[in-house]
Amino acid sequence: MIPTQFDYLAPTSVEEALAALAEHGDDAKILAGGQSLLPVLRMRLNAPEVVIDLNRIESLRGIRDDGDALVVGAMTRHADVASSDLVAEHAALISKAVEHLADAQIRHRGTFGGALAHADPAGDMGAPALALGAEFVIAGSGGTRTVAADDFFVDLFETAIAEGEILTEIRIPKFTGWGAHYEKFVRVAHQWPIVAVAAAVKVEGGTITEARVGLTNMGSTPLRARSVEEALAGQPATDEAVRAAAEKATDGTNPPSDLNGEAAYRSHLATVLTRRAVLAAAGA
């Protein structure tokens, strides 16, 4: 099937893109990497009158060091995030997760901001960004605003980006020296995760002093496993201690049931994958 007919706009600045959004409103859709939008258009699940392509806006690309945070442009390709020495050094959890995202072709076309704005609860970028406390910079006609990760993911495929706004960059606090691991369970390679766990752990003298844990596909949005984080603090980086903390991974979750697994199966997976992810991140 091919998409219904639409007009195509390719602005070269954020201001032009916002003006186009203001003009066309609900009749317009934003195109970033296209890995989510194009299949929707081909299946005619959405039929916009206008597609606004952000690929010519150079200011939305790139990764830079901004003191206590890394700034990733929303149109930065996943492949560029994966190959970034800055990301590997200061936000290793993002590097680990993006390695598991789909296949090489999609990583070279899909964008970091596009994946986060799409807000698929089974997407690989949401849980790591949430776990690291990322901030999302959103531009609109009234200027820019910054939204914390805890407030960015609102519901299934829904974020804090309002009508007429564009995600321009993501600010990721530095977690230099922390161990990190992304544990993903799939039936076949390159599939959306049935469940995945993103873990960043700070270990000093064999003791876990702080941990950040995010859950993928355990609810309608990415989730923080805060009970696990609290249970890990001050514990030795041993299998026994981590196993006990991982039993709390399902607190506050609402996993779906579908063809890939029932909710109870996902809950079991979450505890197993949390233990594996934390132990790997802690180097244990």
C-alpha cells in the first residue's frame, strides 16, 4: 500500500518549521528519521495533508559537551550517538542501549529525538533517557521550554510536546565513571523488546552507592524502577544482594499482555533482566 497524497515541506530552520506547523496545525506531521512515520503512512493509519521534513535543519544535529551535561540534537542519527566518544564516556548507558536498537540500516537513518518523541513504550531509548534524568528542550511559537524526563513521557505514544511544538535537543546529565548495561529480551534479532532493563550503577569499594534503573515495555510509558534503586543503595555488588533488590522491579508497573507474552511473563522477565543488568553494570 502507498500513502495518500500529501504536500511536502523541507524547512531549513526551526523558525521555518514552527511557522509551517502553525499554518497547517492538525493537518501536518513532522518527519525526522521516518522509521516510525513512514510505515504508518504506508499503511494509511494516518493521512496528513502536509509532511514537514526536519532533515535540512542542521542546527538540530550534533553532540556537544555543556559542562555538567551532554546535549544531543534531536535530529542526531542513532549511529552518531553510538559512535560518540563523549556519550561513551559520560553517558555509557545511552551507548549500551543504542547498540541494541534495531539494525544498522535503521540506526543510520533513525534519529535520537525522533525515537523519544514517538514514545513507543517498547522503544529502546526511553528507559535509558528516563533512568539518567534527561531533560527535553522543546521549541514553540512562544520560545523554548525544558521538560524533565519524569514529565516528558505522558502515555502511550504521547509526550509533553504540545501541538505546534518541536523537540530540538536532549540534555543528558553526565554519569562519568558509572558502570552501565542494557539487557534486552527478544524472540528474534532486531525485534522490539518484550522487556528490557537499563541500568547505571556507581560502585565504590565493592559497594553500590547509587543506581539508576529504567524499564522498557512494562507499562504505557518507560518507567523508573525506583524501589530497586533504593534497595540497591549501600548494598554490596553481589549476586545475593542484587537478586533481592531485583525482586522489587515490578513495583508500580503495568505490563501489557500480547502475542509476545502475558503480563505475568513480563513481570518475571523484569526481575531476571534487572538482576542481570545491574550485575553487569556493577562489573560483578
